[in-house]
Amino acid sequence: MQTEVIRIKRKSFLRKYNKKNGWYTNWVSLADKNEIYALVVEGAVDIQGLIAVARNKDMKALYISWMCASPENNKQLTDSVKYFGVGGHLFAIAAPKSISFGYDGYMYGFAADQALLKNELPIYHIERVILETGELFGDGSHIIYVNGKKQDDTPLGKLMQDFWRKDPKNMHYPELAAENRRLKETEEGMKQMESVADRIFAIGREEGRKEAYAELLEKLAKTKNLPHK
């Protein structure tokens, strides 16, 4: 099956892809800070999966903000999956984007499916392989999952401990402690944190307003069909 990739820029188009109809998040809220791409079957318009990505210059890697198959391709939502392998195709979209940004195919994100981490390893290095031969596909993509719950006394475990600690005095890594102090104890840092918090609250208010309005319209539509007493 041949597929095509389409970049979606119009927010009005993304509004119908939301938590209520099986897309796990409100995709319109991702449009400002991410590039959003849709996977479609060649010659068709139905979206089979969506992925939102953003460059992270500090990490020197592509950040996958969200990625999911359409409800009809999601085995968590249906017993009759239309197309298998959508997730692999979405990763295949991300890999060349990482390379084009100069990150050599490196990308990262957070696993929504905790079953992925069932082996409880501290870190997972994932490469795409050819199933029939076991050989690496070699498309330049490199995926790394870090298990934040694994907080042992290894260097990586101590780094995970630092991510969860609020007091910089108790942190192992001086770089993280210094940034924590800057954000919490300097005027510049506190203004930066306030700005981030304001944006988060604004997004939450806007999403709440839209959902409430949609619910009201739905109720009004149902009311029209009710018989008058």
C-alpha cells in the first residue's frame, strides 16, 4: 500500500481531531509549536495517523510531541484494524525531519503506553529492522526511551532522581541544580516560569471553552429532537 505525507497547517482542519473522537489529544493545541504531518493512503484523503514534531536545539534531537494512529487503525480502540504498521510509517516521517534539522536521525518523546517499559530497563535503544532478515533497516532513525521510574544509583538513575527533586540542594548534577536555582531564585527565571505558566493556563482555558461550547451545541441539537409536552 503506497502512502503519502501531508503537512497540516490550518488549525480549523485540526479541530475535529481531538480526545473525544479517539485521537487522544486536541491536535489543534499542538499547532503553534509543532509541525504536524498526516499519513494518508496515496490518492485518498482519509487520515490514517498524525504526528507532531518540534526541533530541540538544546537536546540536538527531534522531539515527538504526539503520535498516534487513527481510531480505525488503533488496536486499543477496535478489533478490526484497517491498516497495520501505521506507527512505523509515522516514525518514518520523523526520521528524515530529524536529519533535515541536522540531528542525524535522533529523536525522543515520552511513551504513552507504559506496557512498552514492562522489562523495567533504565534505557531502551530502538532501531528499525527488516523482520524477514533481522538486519538493520538503516534509514538513519534512532529512538531512545529513558525509564524515568528507574531511579537507582547509576549515573542515569541519579539523573532521573534529579528530574523529580524540587530542592536543588539535593540534586546530584550541578548543571541541573544551577538551572533549577536560576528558575526559582532569580527575577529573570521567575518571570520565565510565570510566562510558561500563563501560556499553559491560557491553553487550558481555551480548550475548556471550546469543549464546553461543543457540549452545549450537542445538547441543543439533541433538544431539538425532543417532543414538546
